[in-house]
Amino acid sequence: MNRDSTTPRRAAFGTWPTPLEPAPRLARALGLGADDLWVKRDDLTGLGGGGNKVRKLEWLCGAALADGATALVTTGGPQSNHARLTAAAGARLGLDVVLVLAGAPGTSASGNLALDGLLGATIVWAGAAGPSELGSAAEQAAEELRRSGAVPAVIPFGGSSVLGAHGYAECGAELLDQAPDLTTVVTALGSGGTMAGLIDPLGAERVLGIHCGAVPDPAGTVSDLASGLTGSPCPPQSLRVRLDQVGAGYGALTEPVMAAMTLAARTEGLILDPTYTGRAMAGLIAAVQDGDIRPGERTVLLHSGGLPGLFGHPAALARAQDATGPAGP
């Protein structure tokens, strides 16, 4: 990792390393060997229900504290895992948190939104806002805090910046210790920082990102972050990125994702969400089917968390409930 003496110390939120667990029944169901497929349990990071944003927030909140912040401001969608974990980080540190979310009040009261409230965050609704509009609204919220005498730190969308990506460079180093024969780690590609961080220690050839529809240019986003982190060019064409699991859009449930969620649950008791980890699993399945992931190779699925988002997704919940029935004859 490319660090120097100016890199801030982390805030302490998680317990590391997270486990690396075998998934033999799922592997066999996909046509892989029983020892081929493993799961990196970054859903078990502890803070606020867990998830991959904890690693990023350790670095981002460390910088905020060094700058004397008394409040955190960040952005996201209505069911943002990052927003929920920023609220949890603020609670842990005794900082006020303002979440600037796309959408309008009353559209949902479950999933991550319920936890945002439980954790004490203030929500500012930004309407039908894209990334640039959300960023402007976050800066406006920060300026209002400054006028009231607070010292806000604006945390980037998804926690994805060169600084935040240090958290996943550390995760990649953990994986090298746990599985030095790793061939491919499969990760959801949302705001880009998780994939970019993994590339630092693992190299672009060992990281497969499954685009989730969160950013318009996933490869370019990861390329910029990875290049900034490593200090070396990481051109978009060098990246392994699948674009085939987005379907109708970021919040839409697709049949391959529902099938992937069901298979993981019924073979390994592994719960995935419909926006990120479900898409990552669907992309892994597609990669096995087209030969990009092969039997006899060590493959790791990065479980990036997101369970509360499942409970805020009516279509996925309805499908899961429809699948229930008697345990046997």
C-alpha cells in the first residue's frame, strides 16, 4: 500500500481480520470443487450491523477527527448501507450525523432507514437527485452546520475515495494471508472503493467487480481510485468488470439475483441482499457458466453486508415470503 507519514491513523470500529469461510455445498451446486469457493465475511465487521463500509469509515473518520470535526455529512440512496454505517460511526465517536438522501419522506420506513433513525442521524431529503445534486446538497448541509458553529466533515458517496480505499487494501492483505493461492475475489462494484482497494495488494487480474448500477462509469471510477491509491496507472481496460447483472437499474430485482440469493441461502445459510451481494453472487454464477471462473481455482466471494437493505426492498421480501412453505410432506 502506498502510505506515507501524512496518512491519518484509523478510527477503531471493526474486529480484524474477518473470517474466510468455505462454501462447499454452494461450490458443488455451481459445478466447482468443494474446496474451490470461499466467503470473506465482511458482513461481520461489527459496527452498526456490519458491512464493507466499516473499513473505509475507519480511515475517513480518522481524518475527520484529526481535522477537529464535530459532525459528519454524507449522501446516498434511501436504503444506503453507507449512510447507516456513517450514522453508526458518528454515534460511536459522539459526532452529529446528517444524511442527505435521494428521494422523499414517506417512501419507506424499514431497512436501513429505520436504523438511521435509531442511530440518531438527521435525514435531509434531496428529491430526485443524481450524484452531483446530492454532492451539492451535502455541501449546503455542511455550510448550514458551519453557520451554527459546528465543524462538519463531508464523507464521500459510498465512502469511496483514495483515503477510504485504504481499508480494502488492508482487506486484500488479509486475504493474501488467509488464502495465498487465491485466483479470483468477486466483489460487488458500487461506488468503486472496495474494488479499487483490493486491486492494490492483489492486482487487477485477481479482482472481479460486478457492477450494481450505482455509478455511470464503473470501470473509470475504479481506475481513478486504484491509480490514486497505488501511485501507478490502472487503466480501465485492465480491470475485470461485469456489467450484466444490473437489469432495469440499481434498485431493481432481477431473476438471476433472486436465484443467486435463494441458492446461497439454501446451500450455506448465507443471506445476501438484492442490490449488492446478490448481484455479486449472480455475477459469480455467470462467470462460472462462461468459463471466467473455473473448477480447481480458489475463488472468494466478498460478502460486503447489506442485510438491512433486504428488509427495505419490498419486491425481494415478497419473493422470499412466497417461497416459504411446509418443511416436508
